[in-house]
Amino acid sequence: MPSVTAAADREQIVIGVDTHKDTHVAVALTVQGAFVDTLNFASTSVGIGQVMRWAAGLGEVTAWGVEGTGSYGAGLARALLAAGEPVVDVNHANRAARRVLGGKTDRIDAEAAARSVLTGYATAIPKTGDGPVELLRITRAARSSAVKARTAAMNQLRAVLVTAPPMLRDQLSALSPAALIDRCAKTRPGTATTVEAGVKRTLKALARRHQQLSAEIAEHSRELTRLAEQTAPALLAEHGVGPDTAAALLIAAGDNPERLHSEAAFAALCGTNPIPASSGQTNRHRLNRSGDRQANAALHRIIIVRLVRHDETRAYMRSHANRNGSNKLHVIRCLKRALARRLYPLIVQAITPDTQTMPTAA
């Protein structure tokens, strides 16, 4: 058994990892920035076990800087977090470090990730991706994909109709979208021996694809609603917050509440914090174009709904619009910031492990 003195003498190291689909590259540095070792390993569970044993043999790991914890590095980040290892999400490459290191290779990227942690350039805590919020994310992603595919099918159907024979085009062009899909799905083209029959056959196929995707979207929407109601009922009770917008805000926060150390941090995550844009004696702020744009769009939609039927929001707009040079966009930015402050405790409550439960089966 190692002595206490031997354990205290272990070198403190930081490990950076450049992640890819099949293989990852790890580089270990001392806390003073000296190179220690590098390792190429598979992105499988066997490879992850290999890199953890390799790191343990080099010294005491004070932090793992992992690139792409939301994509190729998700499996590695989850395994490290489950093992109690300190993990930092390296969202953006430190280009200054790359220039110093002299180029771009997997090893250089891994070393740059480690140096980003050492210098404090990277500080974000990765999402655990192991709770109900992850279920919301994958369900919402499937629904979004189906919506895009349905839109593409409708656009293609209309494009085919533009060049269809005149008689067929005259019959269908005046119909509403729902009636057009229904008529095309029920058509009987017969054998495609003429251009008109071929066009009818194509329109029928596209209309049926649209109907199938609509059924899939409805199924995903029901599941998204169920998951949101079980995960964050208090959030859904807020005026203007629906299952989709609630899911977008929860996904931005993640399953682990320690990522959000304050409501100001959540506002910055959603891109609603004010950005100073002063010059001379002019003191003003501008819209924040960074942050999670899906969460920002969700807050924007909630504010638009509140501006229609929420008395408090409507009164704020009336009292602040065109005052001290404020336009409508500026007031909406202020409203989004205030909304982020209001929803923050509800989101933290929903993702806190003491109150968080995995949704049950439908």
C-alpha cells in the first residue's frame, strides 16, 4: 500500500483531449505547463478505461479539458464525471495557444485544450447528459428533424406543381395546404405512361410523405409535452411557456444545476445579458449575439406571447418604449433579461437532483 508521503509526492497534471468519432488524443501537462506524455486511444468504453488508467499512472489529475463534450466527447465526459473526475468543457479552441504551439494537429489541439484549462480560458462545466433533460433533448431533436423534412416535402410538392400540366395545375394550385395534401394523397395516377400520370404519382408520394411526417411530429409533440410536464410543471405554469420553449430552456441548462451558479450566468448562457456599447458620453447597451440561440429564441417567443395577453409585460412595453431613446427591440431585450431572472429558480428547481425524477413510461 502506498504511503501518505508517496501519495503527496505525486505529480499534479492537467490532461487535454482532442475528440473524434473513432479515436481521441490525450496530452498530459504538469500544472506548470511542462509536457508529460501523450496517448491515442479508441472512443470505445475499452479506450476510455485505457486513458483513465494511463492518467492515473502519470500523477494526480487536477482537471480534464475535453473538447466537444456535447458531441464526440460526450461518452468520455460522462465516464469521467461518473468516476468523480474534474472535467472542463473546452468549447472553443484557444487560437493563441495554437499559434504558440506552431500549427494544428490532433496532439496540438489536445495540448491547446490542456493549456486552455491551465490559463483559465476554458471554465465551463459539461452537461452530464444522464437525466430527464437529455430525454427532452433527443425528443426535441427528433421532432425538429421531422418538421424540417415535412417542410422540404411540401416545398418539393409545390415545385413539382409549378411545372405540372396546365389542367392539373389549375385544379390544385388554388387549394389550401391541407386540402392540397389530402387531394394529392388520394389521387390515383395509374401507370406512369404519360407526363400527367408521372406528375400525379410524384405528388401522391410527396403528399403521403407529408402525412407520415405529420403523424410522426404529432407523436413527438405528445412525448415532449409529457416529458416537460413531468420534469418542470412549475416552469410550464408560467404565462407563455409551452412544452417546446420549456424544453429549449432546460436543454440549455443541462441536467446538472452546478453549471448555473447564478441567474446572471443563466442570462449570459441564453444571450440575454446586456453588452456595453458606450462611446464618449453616450451610455448604452446592445443586443447579445452570443449564447445558446435556441434558448434565446425560446425566451423571445415567450415575450412575444406575453406582449399579447400578459398585462404586466404590456404595461412595461408601454412605459419604456420610446423613452430615453429606447426602441421596441431594446425593450424586448430588457424583457428577455427580466424573464431569464424570473425563470431561473424554476429551471434550477427542475434540474436539481433532490427534486428531479426520471419521467415514467407513457
